[in-house]
Amino acid sequence: MTLPLFTQSALRDAFVALRRDLIHDDGPRISTMRNYRFAIVQYNPDAEFDLRQEVQRLNSDLVANGWMVILIDLQQLFLDRVQGLEEDWAERVIQMEERMAHIDPDRGLNYLKSKLTPLIEGPDGLAGDCSRLICDYADRNPDKIDRTLALIGRAGALYPFFRSSALLRHLDGRTRNVPVVLLYPGKRRGATGLSYMDMFAPDNDYRPRIYP
């Protein structure tokens, strides 16, 4: 019998460890690096609904203990960006992608990448949106930074256009030192490697601690 890539108990253990490190007596300890409060919770893409249950449990627990949890939905941020473009932008892009894909599927995918990557990647992409949400709250509540958590999720909805290592790199120094945890759908490869959706070659460009 084939064992699941990532069990529900392992996911729960990851959130138990995350909670313990967040509410440490000396302040959030999700990273061993000073002034670098980033971490990743890695989970099997098939466990999305189990993940949401753990997020809800952690959110309720932290709020009950006086914390603020900023839940950031990458899919919604992306849709907000698309809706802010010209009214027929999405329709035109879909039609062109269909024409190109009819000739060659790779051409269709590359066309989509050329249109969507500028909306997602870079310091002014989704990282910029995440930064604004986090900083807006931190600026309004500077005394609560040590009891605030930003949870960034729904990265799987952006497959195959998203690079999580780039998102965290562009967020570094732009979060008012609020602890940030990225919920990462994929598979762990070695000590620091992560394969996005278990489809891409492992990316080893990660500084944050990876849970579990």
C-alpha cells in the first residue's frame, strides 16, 4: 500500500510547532535569524482542505489569546489585480491563449506567462499587495506587532505562474517585522528544497524555517 506524501497528523504537528514558536515567552521565534520573521508551512497539495482546518484552528486559538491574524489570499489578490485592468482584458487574453494553444500548447502557456507574470512577480506584484496589507495594520497597531501573524495562503491557485521564494524575498524588509508564514503546497526535497505543487524542480532558494 502506498503511503500518503503528507499525513494529516504531520500537518497538525507542523501547526502545533508553529503555535509554540509564535507564543514563545521571548516573543515569536519562528526564525533563528534576528529581525527575520518568516517561515513556511509545507503541505501536500492534496491536503488543502485539511490545511484550512488547521489554519482555522490556529486562527481561533491565537485570537482567543489576544492575537491578530491577517489572512492573505493570494488568489483573491490576483483576481483583484485582473479586475482592475481594462474591462475586456481577461477575455482578450483568454481568446489569444486559445488561438495559440490550438497551434501549440507551449505557445499558449508561454503567452499566458507573458501576461500574468507581471501581475504576480516582482516587488510591485503580489509581494507589494501583501506588504501593503501587513504594513497598514502594523502602522495602525504598532504596539501589537509581537502579537500579530500574517498567514499567506492559496498559492496553489496560481500554479504554474507563481514562485514563492521570490515572494518572500521581495517581502523581506517590508513587513514592519510582523511574523509572516507562507502556506506552501508542494513537497520538501532535502533540508531546504521545496518543489512547488510537487511538479517543479526543487527550489533551494529559501532562508525561512520550513515546518514541519
